[in-house]
Amino acid sequence: MPGAGPSIRHERVENWKGFAGRLREERGSALVLVMFIVLLLTILGLSVLTAAVGGAQRTETRKNDVQSLHLAEKTLDEAVAYITAGLNKTIQDNVVVSQTELEKAIELFLKNLQDDQNILHASTNLLQSDGGKALGVITSVDYENNNDPTSSLPVSYLSYRLTLNSQAEVNGVVRNLSQVMVIDTFLDFLNYTLGSERNLTINGSPYIKGNIYAGDNLTISDTANYSYRGVDHTFYSKLFQLEGEAHVQSLQKLIYQDRFLGKLSADRITPTTDMTGKIPSDKVKIKNHRSFVEVDVVSSFADKVAEAAGGLALRSEIINNVQNGTLGEYLISTYGAIFDHPEILPPKPDPADTTEAGLEAQEAYDEIVKQLTKPSRSLVYEGDLTLDGIELAGIQYANKDTNWYIIDGNLKIDNSGRPTPVQVKANILVTGKVEIRGNVEFDSTIFALQQASLTGAEEEYTTIVEDASIQGLNDKELVLISQGPILINRLAAFTNASLAKPLEAFFYTDSDALLYGVGSVFSLSGGFFAKGNLTINAVRGAATDKDGNFLVSQDDSQIRFNASYNNRVFTDQKAGLPRVQSINISVEELQLK
């Protein structure tokens, strides 16, 4: 083996030389690796930086988008406030003019909005990139006078529909919004079949078509209460029907009283609660009473007197003279050239008296009758007036919308027992009481101003509708606004309910009211509204008086209390209706354009 040593050493030397050669060949690869890693980190860093910058830009754009949207909304809010204030001022400035003139003033205000929209804008302290402040503007105002007599919505008769379009730009981001606002100039109470600014209580089983309103509690009970011949009675009748909406303050204010379930508020009732007369939840609407536009009977009365006097009379003087019982004297002495002033109607002269004095008396009598029944302009009558269907067979104005019939006293319409109706086509202001009996046809708005008073222990009624048939004249109706309480009594007593003609009228009272459809049939095409509490008691069936005892035989087809809404009242009685002292405003949801 001695010869093996040199050979092994030689092999090791050759291996070492090979390894050294390979090392020399791989010199510089570490630099390449380092540069590759640096490149990867650079790309990663740039990606992170790009993402960060892009995120910041998107955040800024989103912020500008939100700010521009809020600014466009703010512009609409300020425009609605501006228009509301301007319309209210227009109403106050034109309170003495006719309804037609008021509408012209409103339309002029709205037209000016269209012509000069630069006044409607909103600015903020928000600075844009160019150093200026962001600004929102109203780009257009479109309006239409809703006067569609075929519409089923009462508000459409005397209302305006405005479409406001706004635009706001923040750092190049533009947003456009649109909103519709509806305005009208008449009172809320005419929108309801039945209602009360306080408590509305419905006992028993009436049929109501249209909306109802309660400014405090709406209570629905299945038990009617009534009194007959001095004895109090109750009658269980649980078929309450409402074809319309119930406008209430809250679900807690809608209360059901059931003979078996007791007293439940609507928020405690589930869909499975077995209760007849329960109003479907989609028909219960929340309307805050703070948005309810009230009527002031005395102020409205004074407005109409001032309107009849050509806008010259001061309301304070009118009210003072009403309180002093001297309204007629004041109007004739101060504005005599504007009004007709018939003398007090004397007893009818003897038609057989053909003497000169008798003929003169008959001629003077006929002239007074003509002035009273066919007036040609606004009229003031001092004293009590009775339309008896014989000598005074009615009141007929050729154009009632431009004239007022003022009675400084009481008005009695008594056509009992006569088939030919008394016809009244006139807007009438009565400082005293109003009584209606017998067959009467109306195209009329009547104000009865006598305040509630007590006669002994009982309250005296300002308005009495008794044994009366009230129908519309020429397809119109009666609107009767009473400062004191209203008595509606003995309508179609003990008759078949299906045969009774409805009273074609709207009634309003500043007081409490109590209505019955028990022995009598209360059938109404129009509405009844009370500023105080309104209570209704109704049964269904045939009602009879047998040997002094009141009996009701259950018959659901005979509805003894039937009230249906009449939406024609806004156009029919346009000139006579009281006006609000502020505008009614409702806004619809925002629309993104």
C-alpha cells in the first residue's frame, strides 16, 4: 500500500481546486439576491402607499359626497321654512280680502319664487379646496293649483303642490335632491267625517265612512248608552264599522272597551286578539295635535263681517259691537252705503183692504219681503228673522259668494208640515241662535255666534236641528259653524233606518256634543266636529215605542247612525268657509336625483 498515499493526496488537491473554481464562478450572486429583495420591498411599499393614498382620496370623496348631500337637504329645509314664513305673511297681509283675492296673492308669491330662485339658497362655514364656502341652491320651483273635482282627497280642492329641486356642490362632488310640499289654506276639521279636538267616544255600532280624528283619547265601546223617558239604559251592540282612517295621538290613546275583555289600549292588542270593531293597524295614523289647525269662531265671524264691509271695518270694533249687541247699528251707521238695510218685517197686511193706506202697506210689505228673500247685495237685518215657508219662503242670492247676509239677532227656519222645501242660497252670519225645523234645502255657510249659556240647570243650545230634513240645494250642502252647543234631535224617530234621508251638512261646535242614533236615525252626508268632547251612541235594528217602553229588535241591516264624508264641501262652500291664520304644510319624502 505504500504507493497509495500520493494518489489520495493528489485527488484531494484536485477536489479543492474544483471547489475553489466553483466559488470563483458564483461571486456576485449575493448582490443579485439583495437587489431582488429590495425590489420586492419597493413594490410592496409602493402598493401600500398607493392603497393608502387611494383610501384617503376615497375617504375625502365620500366626505364631500356626504357633505354635499347634507347641504342639499339643508337647502330644501331652509326653502320650506322660507316659503312657509312667506305664505303666512301673505295670509296675514290679506286677511280682510275675499278667498279669491287671497288665492291670487298666494299664486303671486309662488310665481315670484319661480322668477327669482336665487333667494332660495343655503350656505355653511364649510371651506372648499379653492378657499370659497360651499353653497346649496334651489335650482327650480314648480307648483300647481290642485283643483281636481274628481279627486277623492279633500285636500286637493284648495291646495297647492310645490316641487322643490336643490343642488349642492362640495369640492367638485354634486348632489341633487327633490322634495314635494303641499300647502292649503283651510281648516283641518273639514277633512273628517267625525272628530274632536279633545275626546272622541264611539259607543255601540255606527257606520262611518271617511276619516275620524281625536285630539286626545279615541275610545271605542261595544255598549251604547241612552235615556228614554227619564230612565237611563244601555244596549250591547258590537258591530262597529269604519271605512277610513283613525287619526290619533298615539296607540296608547286609542282605547277599546269590550264587555268581555275589559279596557285595552291599542298598543296591548295583538293580531290574534278576538275583538269586534278593532281598527286595522294600517288604518291607524298618528297625527300630533300640535299640527292641527284650529278654527276660532269669533275671529272667523269678524273676518267675514269685515269682508262684507269691503275690508274697511276693524275686527276689534266688530267684536266689541257683537258683545254689546249693536253690530247691526254699527254697520249701518258706519258702512250704510255698502249694505242693504231692510226694515223689521211687520205683520202681513189684510189683502182685503183695498184702501190707499192698505195698498201702500201691502206695497211696503212686499218690498221688505223681496229685500229679505231675493237680496242683490250684502244685507244687515236688525232683529230676529223667521223663514216660515209661506211669506218668507227662503233666501236666494244670484251670487252668494260675493255677499253676506248678516242677522243681528236669531234665525229660525221652521217649515214643519210643508212638503215644499224652504230654499236657502246664502252665506249667513247670525249673532244669536239658529233653529232649523222641517224641510229645508241649503247651499249655504252659516255662523251662529251666541255663546253657551245656562237656562236653569241645563245648557242652552246655540243651534237646534229638530225634526228636520236638510238636503242640498243644486247638489250643494250646509256648513253650520256654531260657537255654542248643537242639538240634533228627533230625526226620523222610530222609523225604518234604511228609509231615512241623510242630512247633507257639516257641523262644527266650539263646545261638547252628544249624538244619538238610537230611537232616532242619525244619517249624515258631510261631517260633525267638536272643539270639546264628542260622544256618539248608536244601535242597529228596528226601534219602537210600545206602551211607553223603548224597544230595539236587533237587525244589523238597519243602521241607525250612518255618517259618510262629502269631499265636495271645499269647492261648494269655498267663499264662506273660515280661513286659517297660518298655512297648512305637509312635505313628502326626499327624492335623490
